Amino acid sequence: MNHSHEKPINVLIVDQPFDADGNETPFGRRWGGERFTLTPEHLAALQAGKTIAVDVMSEYAVFLKLGEGV
């Protein structure tokens, strides 16, 4: 249960992509989704402290960075 004072979950590890087109998802109801695949080059860039910028549906930008201690 997510109470209003708790930070919402916005990153999950899942076994496979799920249908988010108007369906209930682990994040709540969503109306779209895209799948991105990271290459060894992307992973090396993340490990070197870089940030990966991802264009989502030609509408949003998502930025991926490794967590501290990784």
C-alpha cells in the first residue's frame, strides 16, 4: 500500500515488458510504454559515470544513471 507520505515506486525490475496501453500496471494505470535495450557500450558509459538520455515516444526524455556504489 502506498500512503501519500511515501515516495511512489518509479523503477522496478520485471521479468519481461508488460502491456501498458490503458491497463493497470505495477505503477498504476498507464497509457503507453516503450522498450529500450542497453548495449555493452551503454553499460560501459554508465560505469564510466555518464548518463544515458532516452527519447520516449518523441514526447518525453528519460535519463538513466548508475546508483552510488555500483
